[in-house]
Amino acid sequence: MEIKNFDTKKTNTWCPGCFNFAILNSMKETLTNLVNQKKIKKENIVSVCGVSCAGKIFDYINVNGFLSLHGRVIASAIGINIGNPNLKIIGFSGDGETYSEGLNHLAQAARKNIDMTMIVHDNQAFALTTGQQTPTTEIGYRGKSNPSGTFDKPLNPISFALICGATFVARTTATNPKHMNKVFEEAIKHKGFAFVEVLQPCITFHNNMDYFRKNIYEIKLNDFDGAMKLALEWDYNLNGAKIPIGIFYKESRKTFVEQLPNKGPFYNIKRSTKINNLINEFK
Ligand SMILES: Cc1ncc(C[n+]2csc(CCOP(=O)(O)OP(=O)(O)O)c2C)c(N)n1
Ligand code: SF4
Ligand SMILES: [Mg+2]
């Protein structure tokens, strides 16, 4: 049966004009296309979200989902993946929760090649809690918790994901829906850990939209060294540097579950009739 969309009836509480709407629309369009082209099954898609403006997307995409804690999207997704490796897991998480509390999980999921897509809505601020600095905030940003200006060197999540062993590493921007669609599709089709950073200006607390619009440029796929070189071109400060967007790197490597010596306990759990009925209802 043809799927029309992934809309839900939940009231949306993002600020009017928030770029999370663009991410939401792009993801719903990508999923609709992939399901209708029979590349993935609707009943196999699982969204995993945390606590953040980004995490509110949980309510707005009509798929199975697990609403986790702040910074625990990847940890929850790993459990889901081991429990049922046939599921198509898509994590949605803020930059603050992913790169502060959740950073170790990102490193482990990348090196273990957990089969999931990880979408990070990077607005370089803790937006839900009104704009404090995160690990990717640029030097000099003045927020409520740092009125004299941020002085910490920003983390570079693209080079971090590469060095940790992610098998798909991409950056896109919520200001460019066509580019987002392309990157989301490739990430979801990838077998293994697909890391996608979406530059998402927070129009209320941290609006870097003009800098992004002026400085982004598109790249082609690279080998590891080339990808790392490109990743280091922008250090997340707003100092005039150009921002490469696109798929930096992709490789094929066995996933964590594919390497488990004994797949029995994870795969062979018989589903109860009740669960089967629920799944059929969802179809
Ligand atoms: C364990 C834990 N730590 C901190 C918080 C407080 N908290 C909730 S949302 C949030 C900000 C989220 O920022 P980010 O992850 O960047 O996502 P955004 O809101 O910007 O989309 C914080 C600090 C929490 N709820 N739980
Ligand atoms: S605070 Fe920022 S990220 Fe959160 S909904 Fe508003 S504009 Fe969007
Ligand atoms: Mg944020």
C-alpha cells in the first residue's frame, strides 16, 4: 500500500520558523520515498529521541519510537539494534546532548559500527534550556550562562566521528532541504553507523543562518585522509572559514551484530501473538 506521509496529529511546540521544521519535513519526505520504493518497510522504522528541541521530533513522525533520556539516544539505539537487528533505527538528538553527556556513546557506536542512522541537530547551543554553550559553540558567543563570552575550543564532530571509525560521515544544513534529502536517503540506506550532522540555526537563541548561507559549499565523497582534511577546514568558529557539506566518507565494514559469535539469543526470540497483532495493525 502506498504511504502518503508520516504526519501525526500532535500539536507542534517548536518556535514558529524553527529550522527543525525543515529537518522534519525532509525526513518525512525521505522516509515516504524509501518506503514507497520498497527500500525499507514502514513497520521496521524506529525513531529514537532524547530530551531537547531536537527530540520533540519524536511526536511528529508517525513511526515506532523510543523516547529516551537527554544524551541517551545512542545508548538506547544500541539496545534496540541488538534486540532486533532487522529494525531501521534513526536517532535524532541535539548537539548538546550528543556531544556532552552522550559523547562516549557516539565514540563506541562509531567504532563498533552499530547499524543505525544518527541525525544530530547542531544549533551550537542548548536551545531547549534557553541557549547555553555546548561543545560546538563558537568562541565569543555570549549566552545567559556565559555573559562574558565562550572561550573553549569547539569540538569538531566530523573529525571526531571519522577518527572513531564511523562508516558513514556527512554534514548537511537545514537551510538546504534538497541537500538534506539526498544525505538522509544515503544515510538511511547505509548498513552500519551513519553519522549525519545537520547545521540547524536556532532562530531564537543562536542564529548562525547568515554565516551558513554565505559559507557552505558542497563536496564529493573522499577517502579517509581526504575526508579528514575537509573536516578540519571548519573549526566551528565564525571566523570566515568555508563550511564543507556533503558525504565526507563512506566504507563498508561488518556491523557489531554481524560479528557477534552467537546470534541465537538475540535473533530467535519468538514474538507473541499479541505483538504480531499489533504489528499487523500498524501495517
Ligand atoms: C541528564 C540531563 N541533563 C541535562 C538535562 C537538561 N536539559 C534538557 S534539554 C537540554 C538542552 C538540550 O540541548 P541540545 O541537546 O543541544 O538540543 P536542542 O535543545 O538545542 O535541540 C538540557 C541541558 C536533562 N534534562 N537531563
Ligand atoms: S529554541 Fe531554537 S531550536 Fe528550539 S524550537 Fe526555538 S528556534 Fe527551534
Ligand atoms: Mg542544541
